Amino acid sequence: MSEGCCPEVPCGCQQWLESFCDFETVTHTYCGTETTFEKCKSYPMQTELVRPDAGIHQQDRMFFVSRQEQDVGSAPGAVIETADGEHWQVYAAEYLQAFCVWKLWGRNVATCFSLTHRLDIWDATGCESDCQSVKMQRVGTVRGKILPVAGQRSGTRNSDDMRVRWQCSVERWTVGPYPLAHHRISSSQGIFRVVSFQDGGPYVPFTMVLELMDV
């Protein structure tokens, strides 16, 4: 923390803000309050600090933001958004009073769980059987992945068709608190309707069981 920072004398709050040349701009959201920090320092998680048994992973990242720049609080549950649109969920926070700096441990769910595909969320109100007759509206985009997880032969005796269930994992659900019956998810594999969902909290993917639609 002190490397390159006032090497001759102890650092203070204002000195910390003037000691680096590679600050980045981030948006910090906590308890509904969104704040922009133009002087944030972030670092990859140091190898010696990685402790999977304690929930600290190699892909996590540490952020430092100054209350001298923006006088706001922080705590686990806050979200940091970087300039490239990545979202980091804060799972631990420590206030360094000598520097007026919040030290925040963050996890990017998409990176940690390899959620690399772009998935579009659509509003298909009125589209139950014939989606081509209704123009769906795109209402969101998330990072995630869709994989087949189960299959069952269709009820017809001579049918060779399989009824496949798919599992979708996304970084977070972005359209309201949870999926509704009129929501659809699309990828290069097709258009899916949501059968069920499970929200395990901010530090793991939001998961859904999907059904591929005939369109």
C-alpha cells in the first residue's frame, strides 16, 4: 500500500491522492447511492493472500478509494463498476484511517465462473405460441453461458426427439428482481423461455432452467 507513496514521510489523506499516476475511474454503488471515484487504485489479488477456504480467490481484485475524494461509506454488498463495464461485488471492506482510504475486496462473477457469452434478454409480452407474429423488445444484455443439462424422450412412442432442458448461468439478472413469464433469453443457440430460476446471492451466478422455443 505504501510502495511509491511518500517514501520519506508517512502518507496522509491528501498525499495518497497525489502519489500515483495510474489512477482509474470507477463507479461505487452502496445502499442505492452511486458515486464516481476518479482516483481509484486496483490490484490483482496477491498470491500470498489467496485462501479459497476463506473465500478469497485468485481472480478477485482489490480496490482502494479515498474518502478524501468522495465522503461515502462502503461495506460488503457494494458494487464497483469499472470503465470497461465489469461489475465487482464487494465481499470485504476495511477502512485505512491514516490514508482516509477504503480497501475493498471484489469479485467479478462473470470472470470467476467463466461467463463469457453475451446473452440478450427480451420482453415477449403476448408471445406464447407464435413469436414471429409479435415483435419482441430487447430489454437487457448480460454475460453468461447456456448449457444442456438434461433430456427426456418425447411422449410419442415412435418419436426420436428429445425434450432438452438447459441451464443458464448469468453474472446477475438485470431486468427487475427476477425473470417473469414474458421474458425470453437469446443466444447463438436460439430463443429460450425461463422455466425456473435460483438466486444464490451476489457472489455466485444467477441460474435458470430454460426451454428452447420453436420459432
